[in-house]
Amino acid sequence: MEKKILVDAAELTQLVIDLYNYIRKLDIGTKAKWHNEYLEANEIPCIAFKKESATVEKKNPNIKGGYEAEIPFVIYYRDEVKDTKDTLNIVEPLNKLSEIFNKETEVEFPSLKLTNKKIEPVALEMTATPSDATGIENNKATFVASYRFIYRKKGDFE
């Protein structure tokens, strides 16, 4: 069994910060304030970016030190729901995010600023469509969708 080679924690932390700073500036059709990791208890609407707690493995490492990796993350969106129409519409910001990610991937991420210049974005994509995370309570519901950021890190001599 091959030993997994993991991405350095400092690199991963910086990438997550860069991703959060990028995503929270996107216009996804809501006035919700962005949060990192947690939704604010009484804020409606509310949206949060959360890195999934998974180790990030280096894929296709080369002798020069380059590799590919992917960072899984989720976005939670909570809003007021009074009827079926509201329940259907609550997923729109999460779907809009996926549309923006697809467009950004096609044009090679002109808006994404990464601190580490050796890192090249490859793709941002939705991996699981929006689903109910909490049920309806006090006319509020929270939906969640999963995404991933795929990138390539150049080696020392690339």
C-alpha cells in the first residue's frame, strides 16, 4: 500500500483563506453577509463557507515537487421560508455559485487571486447539489451544497 503524501497545512490554510476571500465577493443574488465556518445564530439571510475536515492528498506528484490537489468545501445558506416557492428559491444562491464557478473555470479564473504564485487553479465545481440541512424551524431553513477547488502546484524548476 502506497503512503499518502499530504498537502502542507500552512499551504492549505492560505488557500482556504484565498478561496473564502474570493467567494465572498461574488454576486450570487443575495444580500446575505458571508461568514467563515459558521452561520450567525439570528441572522437571516445568512451564508457560510466551510472547509470540509478532510486531509488533502497530493495527486500525481512529480520529481520537481509539483503536484495536483483538491480542497473540498461546503456552503451553507439559511433564509426565511414561508411557502413552497420560498423553499424552491432558497437553493438559487448555491446554484448561482456553481454557474459562476463553471464560467470562471472556462476563462481560467481572472478574478481569483492566490497568495502562492506557484499555484494554478484548475477547476472550481459543485460536487453535490443543494439539499436541506436542518428542516424548517421557525420559518427558517438551511440548505447546503458541496464544492471542490482543484489546483496544480508548480515544482521548484517549472
